[in-house]
Amino acid sequence: MRPPGVSEKRGGRKKASVADRQLVSLLREAVQDHTAGSPVEPGQLWTNRSPAELARDLAEQGHAVDPKTVKGMLKEELGLSRRQMVKTLSMGESADRDAQFHEMQKIKAEFLEQGFPVVSVDTKKKELLGNFYRSGPAWTNGRVRAWDHDFPSSSWGKVIPYGVYDVARNESLVYLAQGADTGQLAVDAVRRWWHRLGKWRYAAEAPLLLLADCGGSNGYRIPLFREQLQLLANQLGKVIRVCHLPPYCSKYNPIDHRLFCHISRSLQSLLLRSVELIREAIERTTTRQGLRVVTELARKLYPPGIKASPAYLNQEKVIRNETLPKFNYRFEPQ
């Protein structure tokens, strides 16, 4: 007998997948039939079709169901969830990858243990000046209006943010330049970091270690970058060592995930109408770990096409390591 006060259980509507036993298998087939260019592993389900589109397919086969029900079936019956594509597949792999990471970590640990400066350097994505759209929400009582087309030709110029990040102290200098991203610009940024921050933190005679990508203005194949580093070593009277990350591994450069991602957050939803606005936004960048960012505007324009001098190329005195010499080398003051 039922306990007192408990009403008789009444039947409710059955789940669509129970009422129509064919729905799940038909939905699975609909998903599998539209996986061309799927970014997931073979055997896994993926589709960019909406529940409304899938519901129409099922209705055409004589199984009327609404999009909300299809959405629930995708989650509950097929175990699917909405996910964005992620950029994790490398476009290539270097045969020296593991060996170079091991060598770089060894040299980096030696420098940090002795209290010598270790800086990670790279160029952040160039920023166009103008009323260009930038994603990200902002607090407002009106509407932020941007141009309806992102034509670079409509810009008032572009800014090249070159970063020099101090790995041990979690602080950096961002050098804001205009013109071309060259080896001269890269080394000028390192020079400005030393005079603004480095010389107040480290001994004058302490050697400097640069961690850099393989490509771009600070690539291992760029003679102008090496020539400018030799001139900087002469000017500062200090040894400068360089370790390049192996090819296709730029995402492991410390500056990318310790500085640039946070600068991108500071610039979101802003109309970048002037270099000063960019400078102010970058200088406000901070984290719970205490990241500090100093900015400096370049006082000159960097023209494209500048190459290392023939005199330097004829008697280049770069000192290369025995282990992977193309990625690891140093400059001594002359």
C-alpha cells in the first residue's frame, strides 16, 4: 500500500530517444555524414551543423523533432559538447628539438643560479592605428563604433611592439617602433631594456642571455641581428649569449605566455587611434603574480631592406657553442 499522503505516480512524457528508437542512430548518421575537414581524430564525432539543421534532416526522414530536443540528444545520447578549434598542431618538427631544449634549459639554469640576467625577446603582432574593430567586451553606457571593414590601407600607420621580458624578475620593456621589424630594431629594444631596467638590477659585468625564436627579426639566420648584437656587446662591455628556440616551437618562448597574452587582454575592445593610447594601455598591464611593464617610444623610423655590412660579414667573430652551434652562440666585447 502507498504511504499516507503520497499520491499515485503519474506517467510523464517519454524522452524523444525512447519514444522513437531510431532517432539516436539517425542523428549519429547525420553527424557522421558531415565531418569533412573534421579537426578531430578518426573515429570521433564532429560537426559544425546547428541543431536546427540536424532537426530539419530528421524531419525530412519522417522523424519530427525540435532543435532543442536535438541539442539535448547531442549532449546526452552522443556525448558531444561545443568546443572551439585549438591551435596545437605543429606545422613541422625539428630534428634538433629535444637536444636544443635541453641545451637551452641548461644554460638558462646556469645564468639564473648565478644571478645573471635572462631575457626572452620577440615581436608582438603589429597593431594598426585607426578605428579598427577589436574583440572583447567593455563597460559603457553607449556604443563603441568601429569601421565596418578592416582594410589595412585605411590605417593611419602601424606600431611594432617589441618585447624584452626579464624571466627572473617578471618585468619587461616594450619598445614601440614604426617602420619595419628589423634586426636593428630588435637589438635597440634590448639596449633600451638594459638602460631603463637591466643596469639597475644586475652588475655591469654580468653576462646577458637572450632567449629568441628561430625566425623574424631576431632569427638565427639574420646577419643584421648578429652584427647589432656585436655592436651592443662592444658598447656595454659585456658578454651576450643567445639561445634560439628550435624551429616550430615559438609558442614555448616565455615572453609569449608571460607577457604578450596579457598585453592582448589590455588592448581588447580599444580603438587604437594613437601610439600614446597603445602605450598607456600596455603600461597598465599587470597580473596577480606582479608583472610590471615599462614602455618606450622609438625615436626613429626603421626602414626596410637594411642588411649587415660587408665588413662584418667578411670577419664575423661570433663564438659558437660546440653543441648545436647554429642555435647557440655568444659575443664578446671587442
